[in-house]
Amino acid sequence: VKVLFRKAVVSTQSTGECLLSEIPESDLFDLVFVPGGLAAAEAFADSKLFGELYTRHNDQNKLIAAICASPIALNQHKINRGRRITCYPALAIRLDGNYKYSSDPVVVDGNMITSRGPGTAFAYGMTLLEQLKGKEVRDRVAKDMLYSS
């Protein structure tokens, strides 16, 4: 599993291995994940490079994931419109009616996985793990972390 991320969290900065502009078009990841937060979501929505990365992965049926405000980036880049989706409730209007909105904590529709926000993040993480590594691994990790769904 290859992972690429770049996000600031509170006062801690995490950086990925490279910038989006440095990823060869031939490179595909198992999962493209967009973190939550309105500022991040709007930055991803406005990024042509990110839209190309999302589209390239979606076209190859790779996993696409977004939580909290970040599903607005999916909408901006026209990813999987018409499918079921969820996001932070106050931002559902910014999906412009292009999806079948759900109030479920986590929604999986084909290769697209979305979640509502901070309170659903653990269930979301377990769902991402299951999609990447299977139910057996997810159940083992959940048990070791004392998580019950």
C-alpha cells in the first residue's frame, strides 16, 4: 500500500514524500484520501493537479476517499457524480445536488468512500482499512484497539 499525504494538524506539520507535481502520471496509489477541514477541501477543490490525480485514479477504479468538508473537492472535479455520498452536514448544499446525499456516518459506493466528520473518523478509518486489507485485518485491528462498531 502506497500512501501520500500532506496536511497540517493543529500545530504539528506532516509532509509527504513528494509534491503532487512530482508524481509521475504512471504512478497509481491504492487509495487517494483527502483530509477534512474546509480550508483543505477548498484547496483540493481548486487544485488542477489534484483533480487530475483524482480522475486518473478513479478511471482505474482505485479507492477514492474524502471526509468532512472534502467531498466538495469530489464535486468540483466531477468525480463519481450520481453516487451515494456523505459529508459534514452544513456543507451538503455545496454538493449542488450532484450526488445522492446520505446522513450515514460512512458511505461506500463502489470505489468511493466518504464520511461526515470528526465524530465518524474512527468508523471511517476502520472502513478504509477493510477496503484496503480486508475484513479479517479490520476486525483484528478493531479488537486490538478495543473498538466495537
